Amino acid sequence: MRIPWEFMSGDQVEDMIAVALLREHPNGKHIRASGGDGGIDVFIPDPGSNNTGTNYQIKNFNRPLEDPQKAQIRKSLRATEKTTEAGLFKTNRCLVVVPIDPSASEEKWLARHAEKYDAMSVKFFGLSHIMGVLLRYPEVIDYYAHNGREQLNGAVSDLTQVLKGVLDTESEAGNEPLSPNDVVDHLSNIVATINDFDAFYTYSLAVGEESEFEQINSSAIASIAIPAANDYIVTVSIIPRFTEAMNFRPCTFTVRPVPATQEEEQEFADFQRFGTSATFTASYDADLPGGLGAEDRLATVTIGPVLPKGEPRRMRVALLRIDKGVIAELFFSITSASSGLTGQNHYFKLESENKVIRLETRFDRDNDQMSYSFGANDPDGRIADQVRAEYAFLGALGDAHYIRLSRPYGPASKDIQDISGLPPRSDWTAIAGLISDLADIQSATNEIVYIPSLSEIGVDLRTEIHRTATLARGETIDVTWDRLDVHLNETANVDENSDPITLAAIFPLEIKIQDTTYDLGKKLIHYKIGRFESSNVDDAGNRVAVYVPAGDSAATLRRVADTE
């Protein structure tokens, strides 16, 4: 396939070679010369690296090199070296791409000059190498050097007409709109033709029932879904052939918002101020490849978010009392961040590390205002000990007067904001207390303590959980008693006329939560003053001595250590 190098402009040659190299190396980078390219034309990173690799420096020199051309090559190599030293693109191999096969003297000249560069090897990448790449991508040659653009435009026109027919044309069988099945072969042939001639994008075609259309091609920059007869959808997806495709054939959208509801107006206003995503009605123009664009169409548009630069991915959030003492502090991960169109206002969506707490903040620097809103995920089924700190943080919100956001490490920020106006959440305080108790129970048992469904915890179970947790913490509980039955063995003697005595009894310490019984060892009940009242024989024939309080009916419960 002959290429008329002599009739092609410098930009045509450089773009054609660059596109072929990028088709060969889809993750390569292309640097436009406007403003200076730093000696980099097409940069191909080494495997496993992002900024170290091979630089293809493309020159449209299709005749033997003379002094002006050699001067340009020397200048580009010096620029490449400076770019490498700056650490932007670290070139370890520089290939000077020229659409000629350099002579032996030209090879020697470049080899001598390359000795100046210790950090990179320098060689020619001549016509034979260029053609070896180009011939693998004939559509690139056709597009730049022959009539590929015209053939592409013709196929695009055919596609546009057929897609229009899917919507508007009546089939020969009757007055029904043309079904995609009527034209699927024609559509497939046209799409195949476009794929043959488009150097930058490939197109995929899907025809199916609307109920079957669940997701578009994940690699597509755009997918056009066109409703047809009988609930069918014709979908054409536009997929870049290489990462830099949009730099050679841009896809542009012009959107004119026309919000239809007050909610849409507010979302669009928030997008402008904070960069948050917004969904609204808009009129749009789309310049897409493959003839798939549109002019002055109404659509529901989702846009954003506008991501800020240089923001930390984690933050430390502290709650402070009115005296500015810290009540609670946690690490949060930033799951979404955006900046308003002016760059002054910011929005952050944060999540605690166990994904319990959601925090949204809006920094409105235009009006010197900041707002916060908290949310919590359902704790059901979580391991109590793992999420204790996060629910304690939520429980502390009721006592918090200020909030402070700091970078994850280093000194805390001096910037604090008043949150005393946040609506109280007594339910979070109650849940925090419950989870703290469950975590204390966990410290005394080998069984994993999961948080039960909150709706299934009644007053009695909640009281029992708190009593058990108190004992698990090593604390005592004062109770009252009215009777103690002591089962006696055969040799035991009971002094029925003795003075009041101190009694103690050991029982299993366990609690059943939903379907799981947790064993926490043993508990001791110390009955402070008791006296013998009577004795009897139980149903099993065992003697039973009955003791009752002697005045003071107090008793104390505590957990018994294994060594006691």
C-alpha cells in the first residue's frame, strides 16, 4: 500500500504515525506540540510503570537529512533529556521516527550524538519500521493518506438513514414501525464497514428487547439507545481503540439546562456551587463519531461530580464539647469529593472505616457557611466489638457543640465549626449504649457477639444485656432478694436455730440473644444477711433448706474469675 508522503502535510504525517503507534500500544500517551511538547511525541510506558518508557519523536523528514533537520533532532533530544530530568516523562529509550530509511552515515551521525545522553538510548525508527506498524492498521493509512474519510462518511450516512428508518419507516408487511429484525443484517454490515474505516473508534451493535437491555458496554464513551417497535432497543456503542483517541477525534457536548422542576433547579444550582452530580432536563448538541450525534435534543442529563485536585483521601473527624474538649474522634474515608465551578466551594461525602457512618459536608466559602449532615447504616448482623467506636461517635453527637475536620496525621486543624443546631438523635444514643454493652459481653466470651435485629430487642432483653455487660466489665450489681432454696446433699447438716448468716451462691453467667446463648463463665450472688426459715423435700426426693432475708434484703452480684 503506497503512501504519498510528498503530498502530505507535516501534521498529517505526524498524526498518522502517532495514531498507528497508539493503536499498537493502546495505553500510550500523545503530547500535542502546542505550547511545547518537551521533546515528547508518543510516549509508551514500560510494563508496570506510568512515566518511564520509550519516546517516539516523530519528524516528517522524507528526504536525506541535512543540517537544518539534524539541528531539529538535536533540539528535540535536548528537550527530551530536560523532561526526563524534571521527572515528568522519564525516557530511557528515544526513537527518532522519520519516513525514510536512514543511510549508514546518518546512522553513524545519530550514534555519535547519542553518546551525550547517559540515561537514554537513541536510535532511528525509519520507514521500514513505520510501514511494519502502519500495515497492521490499513484504516489509519486510508483515513490520512487516501479516501478513507469519504468512505467513512458514506457509511456513517447509511447508518444514520437506517437508524432513522427504525424509528420512522413502515415495514412492507403493514403499517407497523420497522422492526430492528427487519434491518439487523443491514445494520450489522454498515457497522462493520464503519469499523473498517474508523481509525479511532470501534462500534458495537446490540438489538434486543427493552427488558433485556440492562447495561451498556463498560468501555464505551457513549452508547446511543434508540427505542423501536415492539419494545425493542437498537443500541450502538462507541468504544475508543486507544486511550488517546479523543485527542484526535474529540467528542463534544453542548448542554443548555432547562430544569423542569424545582428539585432539578436545586440540583443544578448545587452542581454550580459545589460540583455535586445533578440530574436535570436539558437541550443538548452532541458531536459524536459514527454520525451518532444530535442537535437541539431534549434529554435527561446527569452531570458531575467535578473532582477537586490535591485533596486527602482520608480525614480525622472530631466532636468537641462547648469547652472544646474532644468527646470522640474517628478516621473517615472520602468516598466522593467535588468543587464548585468557581473552585471556592467544596462538597465531601465521607464514610467511617467500617462503613457505619455517612457524613456529608458543604463548604460554602462564598457565603462563609458550612453545613453537615450525618447518616448511619443499619447495624444488624455486624460484630459489636468492631463497630463500637463508630456508634459511640454517633452517640456523642448529642453532647457535641463543635466539629473539627483534620488531615489524617499531624497537628489537628484549628478550624472548628458549630454543629449545635443539628437535630438531636436520641435513637443513636440508645443504639450506641446497646452496642457498647454487647462489645463488653464480647470481652468475656469466645463466641462472636453479633448485633441482633434492633426491632427484636424488647425492654426485658435490653435490661438483661445491660446487667450482663456490667458484670462482664467487672462491676457489681446490687439487687434485692426474698428467698433462697439451698439443695442439700445427704450428709449436710443445717442449724435451724442459728443466728442470721451471710450466704453466697455461684450460678452460670450466660445470656441468650436471639438464637445464640453466650457463656461468660460464672456469677456469684452475695446474700448479705439471711436466716433459716424451713426445710422440705423436693419432687426428686432431695432435701431443700429455705433461707429468707433477715431484715436487710440486699444482695450483690459479681462475675467470678476462673481462678476463684
